[in-house]
Amino acid sequence: MSKYINLSYRDALKSAIREALKNDERVFLMGEDVGHYGGAFAVSKGLLQEFGPERIMDVPLSESGFTGSGIGAALAGMKPIVEVMTVNFSLLAMDQIINNAATLLHMSGGQLNVPVVIRMGCGIGRQLAAQHSHSWEPFYAHVPGLIVLSVGTHEDARGMLLSALESPDPVILFEYTSMLNLEKEIPEDAGAVDIRQAKVLKQGKDLSLITYGTGVYKCLEAADILAGEGMDVEVIDLRVLRPMDEETFLTSITKTHRALVVEDAWRSVSISSEVAARIMEKAFYELDAPVERLCGVEVPIPYPKHLEDASVPQVYDIVEKVTKMLRP
Amino acid sequence: MKKTASNKPKISAEEGKRLLHQMLLIRRFEEKSAEEYTKSKIRGFLHLYVGEEAVAVGVTQSLKEEDYILSTYREHGHALARGMDPGEIMAEMFGKLEGCSMGRGGSMHLFDSKINFFGGNAIVCGHLPMAVGMALASKKQGKKNVTCCFFGEGAAAEGEFHESMNLAALWNVPVLFLCENNLYAMGTALKYTHSEQKLEKKGPAYGIETGSVNGMDLMAVMEASQKAVDYIRKTGKPYFLVCYTYRFRAHSMFDAELYREKAEVEKWKKEDPIPKFSEYLLKEKMISAEEIQEIEGKVEREIEKAIEFAENGTWEDVKDLTRFVYTESQRS
Amino acid sequence: MIEFQMPSLGADMEDGTLVEWRKKPGDIIRRGDIIADVDTQKGLIEIEVFDEGILEKHLVMEGQKVPVGTVLALIKPLKEAKNVEVEKTEGEVPEKREELEIPHPIIEKKPMISREIEEKTEMPRIKISPLAKRIAEENKIDYSKIKGTGPEGSIVKGDIEKLMISMPQEAEVTEPEVAEPEVAEPEVKPQAPAWDALRMAIASSMSKSNKEIPHYYLEKRMNMSKAMDWLKERNRERPIQKRLLPVAILIKAVAKALDEVPDLNAVWEGSLQRKNEINIGFVVSLRSGGIVLPAILNADTKPVDEIMEILNDLIPRARAFKLRSSELGQSTFTITSIGEGGADKIFGLIYPPQVGIVGFGEISEQPVAEGGMLGIKPVIDVTLAADHRATDGLVGSRFLAALNKYLQNPDNL
């Protein structure tokens, strides 16, 4: 049995970056304020002092420019970790990510690999209002050629980056800023993780809760409450939003026959739309009730706390919804 | 290949013939492409390089094998000048498996990693940040190669142009920003798109060494680009070179050319780099009229061969549609 | 002769209007010459010719709008032989030829199966979950009269299963058994081998029981008022499919009583051997005859709710022959129950090597004297058959008393 240590999400991310920089000379971190400032969210604090400006590169505010440079450096044999401070600014780099990173392998008939890793702080929950609270996972998950990962747990915060750097194809990592201070126990020797499959975090037989990102801990908490009420739900962290691992949730449905998909992103044309469609396509005759969804309310995220909270599913929403589904 | 740092290219008769051959090959290849397009053999967008040959041929002379080239959607000239096989390019445009990008890219996406030719990038200015990144990688890896990035003057209005110039200068990376100023961004003239039409003024604003040259004059282009590349190799810093040139044909095949006068086109045709260079060679007695005919004949045969290669190419099986989305050894 | 066609200048160009001929019949045509002006959606475009020769004839007049690929003019080649050959093979309707060359997967057309759909169009729309429908169809259950308990009153898996448990006879009657007309030979049910084996197994163990075990019998009528009230209270908040049935409380009470009288939770193998775990086997009657004996493991430690859930899971699976081997043959004591509409009492045969079996009759309302008053109460007749080699009547009697104690104090369960 390995020893467990208490680690914040931030420190898990940071120790992954540090390990990657130590392991491979080709790895370097580039992004706005990653160096002298210590990272907008202090994830890279101290790394400039440890690794120097060649490995920890501050870049100007030019998202398209530096993201494209990261892609170019990857084309030419480096392993850049590009930090786009927040997903909100990634819209300015979308041309590079979608038109270049995601297409070059295909357009070149398999000649060119783009082993870039693009990290983005994302999510809602800190009263940052409409322009700084986006959930763009569905945008990126829409694009063939990208590998889109959602860091919903501390073990993934510690391990996903390392696995992403092993990928010959471009990886987008969604990191959730509302979880940065959250501490959890993870094995001391935690490291690289599988980045192909979803994960069943809690077994259950009455209903499958399918989620990702900040939904993961919310669903686990809801599952605890529901267990006290005699409802035994299974919790699945999708983790890999593209290429989506459907096997895991389809298997779960054949056991529970009921599914609720939970996410912060807006409801229309979302990850949950995709999950629900696949369940319908591939597990229709296992369904004992319609697939239900709890998603972000379709509104630019408002500033006041109570309205912000009401914009995305909370633990009590999940408990209430599951109860309704299991005890109509 | 020129090795000396001398300002005036002293070309031999052999070199002169080779250069004329390259320009003619591009010219005839493009004309043939237009024909194949009207026959529906080539589809999608087709942007031809006719008129601008001296730039591609001139600039590539100053580059070495290990240098990287990134180009635009009007890149057949650059690819041919770099030495890509005409048959593979034609097959690519026919959409055949034997194409340089296995038919997946078409006219706008020619790639050949064997000769360090990185496209064929069809979002205007989208490849400039990548060029900076490739040069950054060279610097980090201690390589001495240059990244040459072709783009049109239309791209210089994009934000990414300014971001890339800033990054390249900030990081001191060996990239040649090679602007082919053919005066029209699609069909909109420079004067309608740039507040400062002397594009070479934009380089110094970023602290980038800058030059400009008549892009219709092969020898001048060779000289200017050699100077630029020598500077980059010596200092490791970027260089911005503006070539003034002109495309004789429409922007793409489906273009009524409402935006420019025929007289203007005719005026520029007097500057056609191919007759100009031929005359120079004849005057310097480096070539005879018969030899020029021989080169024409050789080019014709090469293009026939390219067409034949493309015609005989194979259509990829539809069952392979989803190849090359992810690296095959990784996710199959 | 070269056919000069309306060229295709873009994927979105479908046709063009010939505005002006720049070359007349008899004119010499050179490669690169402008032969005509054509008006398109994008404006006037000069049309270039890629052939050489003498213009023979205009086929389309100025002002005419024609689709891409239409022959506009005939050109007589200068270098007759060569050009004619090349152009003939290149010429004809290029768009279509292109399409033909692209390999398409061959899609075999399958005949539409519409008979089933037609037959069903008359049925009123019933809300039933896909899973419930699948189970119902697999088991040939008529779900048209079930009242659903799922979302929006839909029929769910639990409703079908409940029907399968509670209405075995009815289900059997409505079951058309061999509906498929193509089965001409004597029907062989797929379960047949299992049936035979099962029947033989029952025969063997019951013969052994009757032959070897000296049974003694005790009987006691127990008042079920408290237990039924307790159930009612707990069921008030529950959806129908989650409701507790009396059998769950009976199983739990038996388990607790066995905990107090451990000599009955035992096997006889030359001597009495007590078992550490209390695993209550219960007899499930199969609709087509036969019984199976799944077990609720450690029933004394499980809450009544959980026992109910296990029953809901086990019984349908037992009936469908889908029990895992681990769920069979682990019981340390057995319960047999007659259920609704059956006999008042049931006297069981001990399942060897166990040493006891409890039989529960139907719960029915009977006059009961209590505290000097006569009232109508729900009661159940409970029997115990026990192995006289292992225990004596006193032990059995203590067991029934303990059982009764728990049924009168359900909160202690």
C-alpha cells in the first residue's frame, strides 16, 4: 500500500509540471505571467527560479501568436506546454488550435505531428461574470484531431499532464480554477494516468451519474447524500471528452438502466447532448427511463453569487433530480 | 547553391539555365493547372502563381536543405522551387493517394516533410505564429537553420502578423518573414486595406531588420534574400523582406477581376520575370534561343508526366476516410 | 474535332451566360486566347482556351445561358491526329465522369419489414421504458394493462418484474408459449434440460429428507398487526416499486430468532454443527413447476430495506434461471411461504443437511382475543419442521417464541 499525502489541486498541477520539466529537456512552459508573476493562479510559482527563463517563458498578451508558436515548436521537435491563462482568452487562439494543431496531421497525409499540450484554467464559480466564466469544453471536444481532457480530480491534476506530454497529438487540458485550493488525499507516488478512458469513481446500481470537471466532486458528494436515503448511484468521470470513451458509461447503463448527465457548460450542443445521444443510439433497450441532464442555464454567467450559483448544477440540484428520477 | 557572401549573384550559364527552367516549370505547371481545373480534374480553390515566379525561385536559392519553409495557399511555386515533385503536386490536386499529402489536402495544402516544406497553410496569416515557433525550436535545439515564411501583403493586416513580428524580435529567433506584396488581398487593393502602404516600415517598428526588393527581377530577389538569410544565420535574429510583385491571373479560378483594369495587368506583364530573365541570359550569352526552346520542351514533358502520374493515381478507399485524425500507432 | 465546353470555374458555378464571342468561325485559336466572355454569378469572366486550331462553329449563341459542360463551339485542331485523340478521351461531360470514378461502397438494399409495424399501429400508445419493453417481450408478458410507476406514469422494469412475481398463473395463461409458426417439430423449450435436471435434483433431495430426517412439527398463530402497521408506516413515503412486502420482515424476524436459538441455524452431519453465518434460504416457486432456493446472506445483519431490495433482485432472476451459483446452496436455514390466495398453513420438508424449515401461511384477518377483548386482526400461521436428531421440541418452541417476539416488536428488527 502506498502512502497517501494531502495535496491541493494547485500543488498537484505544479508538481506535474515540475516533473515534466525534469524528465524531458524538450519540455518547456510558455504562457502569460507564468514566470516572473508566478502564474496567474500561482500554479507555476517558483518554477522560473528553479528552471530559468528558457524553460519557463513569459509571453506577451498575444494568444494566437504564442499558441501558434507552441504549435510550431512542437512541429519542430519540442514538447511545449502552452498555458492559456484562462479558457476565456483561448477564443483568441482558436484559429491556431483548430486550423493548425488539429488539422496538420491530416492535411499532410500523416507526415506532421503536433505534440503540443495546451493548458487552460477554466470554469465558473468565482464571481467573475460573463466574460471570465466560460465552459468551452464542448467547443474543443467538437474538433477531430484534438485530445480533450478534463481534470476533474486531484489524481488527474497530478497525472494527466505527464500522459498528455507522451501523446504525439495535440492535447487540450481543462483545469478548474475553482478547485485550486481544494485539498485531497492522493497516493504519494501518484503519477501519469491513463488518458483514454473514463473512470467509475463510485460503484452503484440504481442510476449512473455521468459528469466531468467540477461536476465530479459535486456528484460524489450528491452520491453520498443519496446513499443515506437508500439510493445507490454510480459516479462516472468522463475525463476524456475527445475521443470520448463511451464504453464505460454504456457498461454502467446496462447495470443501472438510468442516467443523469451533469455539466457546467450550456445545455444546447454540449457534452451532455453527446452523451445522451450515444446512450440513445447504443443502449436504448437498456433504458428504464429517459436520460436526464443537469447543465448550465443558458445565460451569460451573471456576477452576483446567488445568480452565479443558480447558473450551474449544484449538489442539491443533483440530489433532487436523482430522487425524482428514482422515486417519481 | 550560393555560398559566398558577395552582394551580386555571379551566376554561371548552367545556373542561369537551371533558374530559367524552374521559373518556366512553375509558369507552365500553373497554366496546366488552370486547364485541368476547367475540366474539373482539379476542384476546390485553385490559386495560381503566374507572374510571381521570380520570388519563389529567387528566395529558395538562398535556403539550405535543413531550412524550414512555410507557405500560403498560393504555394505551388514555392513547392516546385523547393524541389517538390510536380507529379506529386498534380496528384495532390487531383485528390489522389499518390499526392504529396496523400490527396487529403489539395491545392492549398501541399506538405512534404522530406524537403522541410510545411504547407500549404490556407488561413491567411495563420502560419506566421507557427513559423516563429519552429524558429524558436531551432534556437532551443541549437540548430543553425532558418525558417522562411512566405505570406502576402493581405496577411500583414492580420493581428497575428503583428503578434508574430513582436514575438520573433522579442525572442530573437531565426525567421525570414517573406512578404509577397502583389498589391491585392484577393480583390481589395493595398490602398484600401493598409493605413501605411509601405509595408517595409512595419519591420523597424518591431526592431526587425527589413528590406524590400523588386520581386519581378530574379537576380534582385536572389541578392536581397541572400542578404537577409546571411543576416539571420549570422545574428540568429528575424528579418523582414518585402518583394513587390504581381499576379497576372485572377485571384482564383472563379474571379471576374472586377477590381483592376486590364491596362494595369498589361502594364505589369511588361515586367514578366521570365522574358526579362531570358533576355538577360541571352544578352550575357549564357543561353541561346534554341536552348530556351529545349527548356520549354523539357518542361512540357515534365508536365505531361505529372498529369499522367496524377491521372494514373488511385482514389483512396472510402473505408480509410478517418485516417490521420490521430497518430495511427497511438489510437487505432 | 475539339469540343469547347462551358468551363467550370468554381465548385459553386453551375452555369454561365455566353455574352460575347471573341472568336468567329474561321479564326485561328491559340492556347491562352480569350475565346468568349461569359457572365457568371461573380460577374463577367473572360474564357480562356487551352487548345489550338481553327474555330469551326459556334453551337451556343450570344445571350444563351447554359450549364457547365455544354459544348459551346467546335474547334478544328491544327495538329489533327494528336489533338483529336486526346480531346475525345478528355471531353465528355467531365463532372459526371468524375463522379463515376470515385469508388462508392456498395449498399445492398434490404427488403423493408413492415408487417410488424402494421400490426401494431392499432394499439394505443403505451408509455413503457425501452428496457421494460424488452423484458416484457422476452418473457411474453402483456403489458397493455399495467399501470406504470415510472416517470410520467411509464411502465418500468420494476413493474414488469412485479407482474412476473405476483401473477405467475395469469402470465402463464396468457403466454402463447410457441407463437412462432415456423416451429413445426415438437417444441423443445430452451430451458428443458435445466427443467429436467432441476426436477431430478428436487426429487433427490426431498426423498433424502423424507427418508433420513425424523421431522417434528410445531405450529403457532402470530398476530401481524404491529408488523403490518410498521410496514405501512415505512411504505408511506415510498414509490410502489420500492415498497416493503411482509416477506422481508418475516425473513428478518426469522434471522433474528435464529440468532437467539442458534441450534436451528445448523447442519446435521453426524452431529449438530452450528453455522456462524445466518443465511436464509427462501423457496421460489417457478411458474412452470419446480422450486429454487436462493439465499439472503447474513440476513440477521441486513436492514429490512436491503432484504427487500435483494428479494426484488433475486426473485425475477431466479425465475429466469439467472442466479449465480454463489447465490444458491449457501443457505443455513429455509423459509417457505405460501403467499396470497393460498393455503392457511404450510408444513415444509427440511432441505438437508439443514435442521429446520419455517412455513408461513397466508396473512389473513381473523378474530383474535387480546386483553379480554375480541378483535379482527391480521394473523399468520407459522409452522416449524425441525430435525429431531439435532434438536428437541423445546428448542423449536423457543425459536417460535423468539420469532413472535420480534414480530410483535418490529422496531427491534
